[in-house]
Amino acid sequence: MRTHLLAGLAALAAAGAVTAPASADSIVFIKDHNVWSAGVDGSSPHQITRDGTADAPYSSPSQDDRGTVAAAHGYAIDRVDRSGRRVSRFVPQNLKDSSGHSTAGAPAWVSLSPDGSKVAFTLTSLSCDLTIDCGARATTGVAAADGSRVYDTPGLYGGWASWITNDRVLFHGGFLYQNQVWDVGSPAEPFDWFEDQDVYGHGSSTDLGDGEVSRNGARYVAVRGYDATTQIVWYRVEGSIQSGPKPPAPQPLCMTGQDPSLRDPTINGDGTWAAWEESTGIWAKPNLDACDGPQPALILPGAAEPSWGPAANTAPKQVEKKKAARKKRKRGQAHGKRRA
């Protein structure tokens, strides 16, 4: 198996029985340029959006606790319900990157808060002048989910934003800024939670990015390294990352083998399960506290960009049936009132 777990880290993991995620949970993902949904074991995959194309694909889907999905689509951020009906759409305003230049283009990353009230997005720029080196720079912004409000930020220089709580955002800025944490609405600068060298030492350290904290704040999963050295790694969180000041660095549990196609890890609410993308599709690992088994398994061939949520994997036809039933009940209630 290409992504076998390294036995050298097994001693760091606590022993325990295999724990499956809650059956009601789901993941949203990208396939054939559109947003899809499936159970966390890859069961019952079905297509949500229909208008994604090679020229205008959907990307970076995420879902709130009710199952509403936000994703990048062209230059806009679209929100759709489980039947694919558009809830809102807006084009995020440009941001200033770390060099003071303006970002532009399509959103490179989108993350919807658990309560569905806010969306974090990343815009990129390719800039240089006489004072700085040329290069790509990422900047994260936060807006109301429908785009009606943009939150003032102290300069969130980095990308891959994810939500720790409804008001606390994690994003990544590279070397010395690997795990930045910011409370929405606060004028204070983000704090750096920890660096890879804090865990593995200077001699073997690299960069971390694309991370996500479990909803209960107990586990953290991220991408470690670059290119041929890329791995998925997860940790046990020490202290509280959900509120208050900077907690200690987390304790590493397990990591996968190295593969340059590893990306986009996601983790379930209680931190017992994780999934990620690699070249063959979406893979999942249950029982994160046990490095030596069960091993990761391919659950969705050809799929990409998974994002976990507690909402059920409801098919569009089921959504429409529920809507029709609610309308029928309301008509019946209104008819009863008229008769009375």
C-alpha cells in the first residue's frame, strides 16, 4: 500500500479498538469538475452540482453542520444546498498581500464555518518589485457566508484556512508561520501555534500546511513536507486550541508514507477518522490513535478535495421529498385553520 503508516511512530499511539465515524456523517468532494457527497466510508456517492465544467470547475468544497456547501466556482464563492440549489453567490473583494500588492483571481481556498455564518477564503498574487523577491503570495480573508459583510483583519498572510470554532480560524503561512490562529473580529495579530521543528527538532524539520483541527479540539491533521517528501501527519492536541491563548505544541501520533500527491486532509468531529486526497482518489483512515491498523483504504476512486461534516449524506431526491412533505404539512395546517 503506497500510503502505509510508518511503524516507527506506532509506539507514540495509544492502543484502542477501531472506531468508525458516526453513520450520519458525510464528506463532500470534487469529481468531474462538480461537487459530490458520500458517506464517510465512500457509500452512496451522488452529484450535487451540475454546472461545473473543465473551464469553470468547482473546487475547495466545505460544508456547515446543516449540510450547506460552499465552494469556489470561477471568480465567485457559491453556496448550494444538498439538492444543488444555489443559496448565495458572491465574488470576494481583493485583499492586500504581505508585500502590499493587491491579490486577484479566483479563490484558491474556501472554508465554511460550522454554523454556516462565515466563510474564509484565500486569494493569491504573483508580485515583486525592487524591494522584494518575485513569488506567489497567499492572503486569507473572512466574510459573511453570503458576502454581505467582509471582516476587518490584521493581515492574514497565508492560506488553507479552516475553522477551529465558529469564530477561530487556522491558516498557514509557511516557514516560521506554519500554524497561524486568529479570532474573527479581533484587532490582535494571529498567534503562531507551533512549528514542525517544535515537534521534530531542527535537524529533521520541514513545513506544515493544509491543516484541520477536529471539532472537539482533540486532534489535528496536516500535510507535512513538499514534493517527494510529502506526508499526512496527525497529532494529539495538548491544552485548548479552541479558546484562550496559545497552547503547547501537540504530540505527534502517526504519519503516512511519502507521496507527492498527498493533499487536502480532513478530520471528523471527534478526531477518530481522517481522509485525504492522493493520485488514485480519496483515502480514509479510521482509528487515528492506532498507527499499525487498520491501514488507510481507498474509498472514492477518482475523487478529490474531501471535506467532512456532521450532516447526513442526503441524496437530492430525498431532499426534494422532504421539502415536498413540509409544503404538504403547511398546506394542511393552513386548510385546517381556514376550516376552524
